[in-house]
Amino acid sequence: MPLPAEIRAVSGRLAVTKNFSVAVTGHTDARLSAAIARALRHCEERTGLTFGRTADGLFARADDPARASLVVACAGPAADLPQLGEDESYTLDISAERAVLRAPMLLGALRGLETLGQLLQGDADGWFLPAVAIRDRPRFPWRGLLIDVCRHWQPIEVIKRNLDAMALVKLNVLHLHLTEDQGFRVESKKFPRLHELGSDGNYFTQDEIREIVAYAAERGIRVVPEFDIPGHAASWVVGHPELASAPGPYVLVRTWGVFDSTLDPTNEAVYTFLDTFLGEMVSLFPDPYLHIGGDENNGAQWSANPRIQAFIHEHGLHDNHGLQAYFNRRLQEILARHGRKLVGWDEILHPDLPKTAIIQSWRGAQGLADATRAGHTVLLSNGYYIDLSEPTSKHYLNDPLPVDTPLAPEEQARVLGGEATMWSEWVSPETIDSRIWPRTAAIAERLWSPRDVTDVDDMYRRLGYVSRRLAEAGSRHEANREPMLRRYAGDRATEESLAALRELVALVEPVKGYQRGREQPETTQFTPLTGLADCATPDSQPSREFAKQVETVVFGDAEAASLAPWFAEWGRLAGRVRSAAAACGPREGELMALADQLSEASQAAGEALAMLASQTETADLAWREAMFACLDRAGTPRAAVELPLVAPVRLLVAAAIEKTRRGTMPPDAWRAHLPAIAFPKKPE
Amino acid sequence: MPLPAEIRAVSGRLAVTKNFSVAVTGHTDARLSAAIARALRHCEERTGLTFGRTADGLFARADDPARASLVVACAGPAADLPQLGEDESYTLDISAERAVLRAPMLLGALRGLETLGQLLQGDADGWFLPAVAIRDRPRFPWRGLLIDVCRHWQPIEVIKRNLDAMALVKLNVLHLHLTEDQGFRVESKKFPRLHELGSDGNYFTQDEIREIVAYAAERGIRVVPEFDIPGHAASWVVGHPELASAPGPYVLVRTWGVFDSTLDPTNEAVYTFLDTFLGEMVSLFPDPYLHIGGDENNGAQWSANPRIQAFIHEHGLHDNHGLQAYFNRRLQEILARHGRKLVGWDEILHPDLPKTAIIQSWRGAQGLADATRAGHTVLLSNGYYIDLSEPTSKHYLNDPLPVDTPLAPEEQARVLGGEATMWSEWVSPETIDSRIWPRTAAIAERLWSPRDVTDVDDMYRRLGYVSRRLAEAGSRHEANREPMLRRYAGDRATEESLAALRELVALVEPVKGYQRGREQPETTQFTPLTGLADCATPDSQPSREFAKQVETVVFGDAEAASLAPWFAEWGRLAGRVRSAAAACGPREGELMALADQLSEASQAAGEALAMLASQTETADLAWREAMFACLDRAGTPRAAVELPLVAPVRLLVAAAIEKTRRGTMPPDAWRAHLPAIAFPKKPE
């Protein structure tokens, strides 16, 4: 994962033993050697084999390519730093004799080594690589992950292990969201008050930035920094209130949302400041692209400031949006002087914006289309908001250029790719990996693999595989789960209690979208993220499997009785959770509530099943109302988690209510009708 | 843990809510504030509560101590860096109204905050601190952990998380073993060939050393560096062969043992070099103590070098040991000039060694006694070799000054404490935490708590508790377990397979002492430590519980039948492991062998039980031989792990063999007799 562009299985297998050897023909350099060493080391760690070494401790190279197990044939080097649009293609041919990895340029070799690592497997006969012929290249040249290090600080070790994980799934852009109302996360030697007063001491030093950029480049990943202005700027003006559009003093924001602090575009000193600051930053971030944010400027400070409104009037800028366009144009000029191209969010789109600016669309397909048609190159992030705890399948099927795209071919050519966005309101360094991985691997596949690779079941199957590889590469999304659960459960929890909680946590998901802020309104930047919602992960696997089974019952011809073991199990689990709850001290209340919800879902499902099976009874209004009331209770979020199995139970209840109509409707009508019954629109 | 010197439970409890507040009276400084912030943050993470903050993001302080939940009353500061023998005492009085932590000096406050953190608990009524009155102080002033970063490199994040864990159990010395045949792990700007050619690129930069020293000091922990000379010196002479006692060239050693490379004490240039080098190092390591190793010099290069032998003769040094004493005396002079006191291993003991040198005893009680009587202050490490996978109880009961110590009071006063030693032949950054923790907490208790705190069962009970606290403090001994098992099991393992392997791993232990090197003789520094022995941890809890139960049967009056469920379970587990093995690919062979051993142990135990129960049958020679042969097979190490449950089964077999004698012997004789039957001395 991501699935290669072309893959053909061939019969045979290449044994991997301690004598496995590598030869490099054609171009070679330190980056390639390091990538080969990483690949071999991972292989050693998985297999327990020890490959040959030189006295210097390096992996020994085969002198004769004809006798090597793996030949890496790289035709040419790459730029010192990875560049947008560089050739990442490669071919990989594995036979019983050897594996041959060919790439026109270095980056392709790096991508091919990751593919090789994912092919390694073992059986009773030993470790091997299956024979295969792969021709691979990416669909989009910009495949990114945004990490917001501002709302919750994420130190360099988080960034590095996520870069390793990104490399594994062939992502090639790390977008660092470095400034926000809640924190200014990069050291400025020119304006030290920015990080000194704007970060609580949590920022990347310039040495760390250089380390991140080098670490990423080593893995063929670009680093694009974002300095979000003119809004989202509280952390700038804590130390520099003179830049703001209203008098200070300012303090850092500790909660989530859209706030007023905004730079003043009418103040020439702001541009002088930004020129100096950005000049300093471009010396740290060598990539030609620089993101200036530009989103969610609420305009409150501008509207309230007569001087700013007068400026708008004098310069014929019409309104606040016109003023922001003016600001962006000035910024664009500054960046151009520093040899950088501007990237920004949807909101920067304006007729006056130079066409060289890239638009990153977070607001939807319309934004993407508008920007593309206006002549901009674009990135898609709408639909890739992995912070919202939505199912992986939804992200997976979100195509920047779907089959039915309304864009003309030349407009389509301006779609560079997309980025998953890890906004950090609800993640700590302990939980962030479990929000990014393995789900972002599905987005990586969407952006790398051919458009017609859309089999959701197959994606989930491979996601389980790649999840283990990601864990081995250093991601802590699996490792942190059990310690978090133990801390949550507390010291009095027995092994039985823990087993019950483990199963419960596998059945719940954090609430979706922006619901968590509504469920836990008192949360601040300091609230520990160690509750049930933090232990749980999006995309409950057993719930997904149950939902599939319900579908085959209500829309297919599976026996309704096949569902009964599920509900019975929930009923038993509810009892075990109740027993566990008493040992979990202050967590007792929320656990008891969830156990009750599980019981109610189990009971509703059982009654629906009985109703479905009954030859005589039909669902009267009282039954129907009782069922939906029961499911409403079962579906109410508790402790910011919810039971995704309630939705398929609703469908089952609807099927029971409508059972007499089933035979009377064509399958498509039935498929449309049943959800309408299960999820009736609430009266306005 | 460690248990305080005096602890008295009082009735009542102090509720911990989001309004929990802290006041500091008396002395305060940045270190104390940071320690209080760490304690409060851990409390937040465990409870999910969010305590009050200032606009600057700091924990809010209570203005009025009379209304604070916790009052920290520190009478005076501490030295800028922790010093040997500083006052670490404190008192902690918790009532229903408030907790009051009093300490004469800063270090005591740091220790008391750790105690406070261990008292936090929750029940259905909420989170609380139990009312208690504690008067606490350490028994020994030097309570250390040695980490060998040479055999396997351990980067700074390993050191930092272990410093956090050390602080939790009140250890106060980190002994960094920085040079070895296998690696030179510190940057020298004076002699860069040392780390450049001697480390494969894996060394602490000088900035990192400063960071480690500061991080440790912040937690009241001293850092004592060790530069192991004149032996164990291959990594020195790779870059500087002119210092060696035989001509080079040299390469780094990649295996384990005692090797020849030794500095040349007859070469004045060696002292000039060491003077410059150590002069550089003392600027990095401010502690007044510096460890020069001095162990395991095999003398081979000296004996083979006529010039060196002539030097010994000319200077009346008698032999190689005399030459090493001469070397140490010269070193001592150099160190004294740099304001440092010398520490070394047993072998440096010699009549010519100045009494100011501290001896660290790794070879046994006799070494400790000899050095003490010779007038040296001493540290005990013999018995604290946590790398040898021995039971925690053994380390726990290993007292530097046992009740029956042969030392006179003034000699006893020269025993400063001890150090657990984490030699790193068999640990990687992934596994090291599971070798250090939680076991080292028991050693920490031995060195802090009163001598009469020796209840092993109670220690194990509390060890489980402190293990969770250590995990929360950042140790990865629990977190890494499951990912390692999953990687070992491979991709074809089902959840059922994993469950069986998990139980198997809980029943086995890595082989003990220096056995692993014999079991896996081809191991080098590059061998991945990802096998079964690395997944397993010392001190199998179910095996220990079984052994206790056997004891109560054969030496007490428990029903023999109470053991039957254990064996039955092993038999079932053996079957499950066999099923799992087939899914574990190349691991199948070793898993099948272990399943067979488990079956054999189960069968032998079952037969012993039947024999014990039989009124008529007695164990004849054939039965006896068959049983012991079966147990020999079951007890044979596989994949460098062994089944500790075999030993109690042997005891059970012995009880069956000797059952007719049981009533005829006094209990003490029976206790001595049975192990002699179970573990007969093999003929020489």
C-alpha cells in the first residue's frame, strides 16, 4: 500500500536468508546507501536474520551484480532536495534468482525500496519475496500530510517518526503548520519575542528545523512551512502587539475556534517585519513553496477599526476580503523576492491574486473547481481532515479528480494532489499517531495509485497489513493503545476488567466532525487527552463488520439469524463492562452509561430480529417508537465516544418495521427506502 | 516504592479535584517549580482533571497557603548540581484538609513529590490522596543505574526516559558507561578520531551530554561518566593506534567478551593524551566523580610486549597488575589536577591505589569487604546485574550491608550504596526499558528503604503498581511488548495465535546469566534483538505463582490437587501454541519445540500428582529416570528462552519420589532434603 500502478504476479519466490546481498549499479550516493541500509535493517528486525557487514559496520555490498540477491539500478541522481514533480517512477522485478529495482532517478529507487519491504513475508519454508513484476509511478506529484504543531505542541521525535511512516506509504510532502493563535512554534533569531512569548517554550529551534528538513529529504520528502496570517495570529501579537489591527496587550489563546487577532495590512511596518521574518525562514526551509495560511480571518478587528476601513475605502478595496487580497498581493511580492511561491487556503482566492499562487482547498469541491478555473494550481484537503474521526473509507473514496469531475482536461492538469490534515486540537504526542495512522495510508493510496483502485474491503484488509509495517517503522499508534487503556482503567482494574474495557474500546469511536468540542466544552489546551475518546480510535473494526453483515441481511439474502451472536455478545460484554466499571473508580459513571447503551442496542437488535422472524406480528406505532427511543438513547455520545453499531441496528429495526413491503419493492427502491425509515429527517 | 523510612496511615482522605492547588512557602526556585509542574501534569494525565493555569500557561499557585491543597515548604536550596551526600529527607503529612510536604533542602522536596504521585488513587467517590504521615530519608547516599551505551548504542531519548523513571523511584546517580571495545560514545573536539572512527556515527554530541546532565540535575540525579581504560579499549585505538600496547591497525569489536586491546601505560604520550582528553570531559561532566573502569584487562598485549615487560621490571612493578596500579596512580594524579575523584571496578584495588579512589564491586561480597577494609569507600554492583535476567527477588535481597555483614561499623560507613548495571550486549533501544524496569525499582528500594524491608511477596505486589507508574513516566517496558510480539508472530498470525503466543511469552524467561551467548554464539552487535528471548521478560509472574503454590503443597499442607488446573492449562496452551506456530512461518520450529516442552512439563507434573495421590504405588527407578529425562527435555533452552516452571515441577517429582519419607522427617530436614533430590549434583 499504496497499490502499484501495474503489478503482475509471477510464479516463484526469492528466498531471503542471511546471505541476502545487494549490489548497486549505475548512480549511487549517500542518500541511496542510507535508504538501502534502512530497508535491510527493517528486514533484519522482522526476520531475525543478520546480513553481512564490513569491518566498518556497513552492510556489505555484493561485488558482482550477477550474484546479488537485490540489484538497485538507479540511472541518475536527484536534486539535492526533493522537488515538486521529480520523477518518482521505478520498476521492480523479482524472480527466484534475484530482485531488480530500476529507477530513472534516485526518488524512484527510494519508493521502490518501500515496496520491496512490503513484499517480504515468511512461511514454514522461510522468509521470501514473492516473484512479481511491478511498474509503478504516482498519480499526483504532491502527496502531503499537514501536522499542526500549534494547538498541541508536537516535538521533533513525533515529526521524525511520522516522516518514517510517511516514507513507507510514499507520501512526499510534510506541511508543517507552525503558527496559530495557540502557539508560535519556530525559533526566530530576528524577532525572538515571537517564539519566546508565543510558545510556552515549545518550539522548534533552528537546528531542529534543519534536522527535520534533512531527515525528510533523506526520505524523499519535501517540507513546506506554513505561517498562518493575517488571521489565526494571536501568537504573533503577544510579543509584537504593534503588528495587530487593534491595540493589545494579547495573550495566547488556550481554546479552539476562530479568534479576532489579525495582522494589520494597512501598516507598512507589518510588511517590513514580514519581509525580514520570511527572509529568515526561507534560509531554514529550502523548498520553493511557502504557505501563508490566509484562512478564517473573521475581519472583526478590521471592521472595528475606522483607520483600516478608511484605508479600504481610499484604496478601492471594497471590503475586508479585498483588503486581504491586497495583503496577499504584498506578501506574494515579498515571497517572490525571496524566491518562494505562495500557497494558501481557499480564502485567499481573489481576482487580484497572482496565478502563481497555489490554492489548498479545505472547504470543498466547489472551492477546488473555482480555484482551478481561475487558473491556479490546487491541492485538495477537503475530505482528508483526519482529525475529524471519520471512517477511512470516506477519505479513501474522496478523489481529487473523480470519474465525473466537472473540470476540463487543462483544469484537471492543475490539480497537483492533496494533503491529509492533522489539526491538533484533540491530539497529544501520545495520541497523534493513532489519529494519523493507519488511516492516512488510505489517503496516500488515493493520491499515488490509479483512480480505479477503489475496493474498500480490499483497502481495509491491506490497511491492517500496512498498520503493522507502520508500527515497525516507528509509529506508536499500536504501541500506545494498551498503556493508555491501563492508565484510563486505573490501578484497581483486574485483567478481566481490562479485557472488557479493551473490547468496549474496540466497539466505540470518538465522536465525529466538530462534535467533541460540543461534548467537552470546557476543554482547553491543558486538558489531558487521556480519556475514553483518546483511547478509542476512529473506524471500529467489529462495528464495521457488523454493519456489513446487517447490509447482507436487509438488502441481500443472508439469514437474519446470523446476526444473533453479535447482539448476544454485546449483552455479555455490557455485563462485563458493568463489573469492570466498579473497579475503575472515577470512570465508573461513564462506563456504566456505555454498558447500558450497549445493552439497549443489543435489546433493540434482538427485538428487531424477533419481529423480522415473526410470521404474525407486525410493528405497531408503539413498538416503533419504543425502538427508536431506545436507539436514540444508545446512540447518545458519552465521554465523547459513540457506538457506531447503533446505525446498523436502526437499519435492522427499519427492516423489521417494513418487513411486509420487502417483497413488494424493487431492490433499488428498497435500498433507498429503508434508510429513509431508519434515519427519518427530524422536523425543523 | 521505595517504601518510606516511616509511614503511618491516618484516617481520612484528601480529595483531588480540578480545584487542587499548590502553595510554595520558604525557598523556591526554577527546579522546584518544574518538579511541581511535572507532578501536577502526571496527576492531570491520570485523572483527566485540568488544574488551574495562569495566562502564561503555568500552573496557578494558591495565594494563601492556608487554602492550598498542597503546601510545599522547602527550608533551603540545594547546590546547583546534585551532590553526593546532600540531604534528601522530607516529611509528608496528608490530612482531609491538605497535604504538607516539608524538606530541609530542595532534593527532599523532589523526592517527596514522587511519593505524593504514588499515593494518588481513585474510587467511585473520586480521586484522592489517603491521609498519611511520612518521615522519609534514604539509607544510602549513592543509588545508581549504570547504562552501557557502547555494546548497543542507546540514544538520548532512551537516557531521558530512563532518567524520568529513575526519578520516580528516587535513584540519584546515572552512571554512563561511555567507552568500550564496541564503541566510543562521546564526542571529543580535542581528539575527534575517537568518536568519528570509534562509534559508527552513534555517539552523544557535547550538546547532548550537557542536555543529559541538565535533565538529570533537574530531577536531582548526578551523572557519573565512565571511560573504561586501560582494557576494553578497542574503540580508542581504532583512531589512535599509537596509544595501544601492540601495533595496530585496530577495528571495532562486534562481539561480546574480553578482548586484548589495551592502552600502553609505559608510553608517556598516553598520559598526555588522557590529560587533554579528561580535561575536555570534566568540562562536560561537572560531577566530582569520574569512573575509569579498569576491569577485565586480560594483560595479553602487555605480556606479549618485551618493552612493557622491561618497564615493569625496571620500575619494580612485579607484574601486569602492578603495572595497572601504576597506570591508575598516574590517572589519579591527572584526575586530581582536574578536580575529580577516581572511581573504578574491583580490579583497580591495589596497595598503591590512593584511598580517595572509590571501588565499585562487581565481583562479590569479598571484593566489597577487601576494598572497604583497605580504606576505600565502595559501591556494590555485584548482585545488581540486571542484564543477567535473574529474578527480581534475588536483586532485592542482595543487601550492601546485610544483617550479618562481617564489616566493622567504621567499615560499614564506607559503603556508599550501589548501582544496578544495565550492560547492553543483549538490549536495543526497543528492549532496554523492559530489562531495567520494573526490576530496578526493587534495587532502588533496597538502597533507599530500611534494611528490614524485605518482604518479597509485598515487593512483587508493589512492583506491579510501580510498573504502571513507570510506564506513565515514559518507560516503554510495557508499551513495546505487544508490538514486539506482533512483529515476532508475523503477518499470518491470527488474534487467536497472538493470544496463545502472549500466554507462552508470559510463561518463559530469557536464559539467565551468560547463557544467552552460549545459546546464540553467532550473535554480533548487528544481530536484531527481535526474537522470542527479546519479547520475553525476566521474572515470569505465572511461573512464580505456580512455584509458590508448589511450595505450599510440598512443604506446607495445601492439597496437591490444587495444582492440577495449572498443568491442565499448560496442556491446553501447548495445543494452542502448536496451532499458532503454523501461522508463524519461520518461527514454527522453535514454537513447536516449546509447545512440546510445555506438554512434557505438564505431563510430568500430572504424573507426579498421581504418584503423590496414590496409596499403593511408589516411584521406582524407571519412573524416576523417565520423569527426570522428561524434565531435562522440558528444561532445555530453546531460542534462548527457558520455562522456569520446570524447576517447581522437579520439586513436585521429588516429592512424589520421596512421599513415603515425608512424615518421617522434621520440616527443616524435609526442606533441605527435597531440593537435593530434585536437583541432584551432576557427577563431575
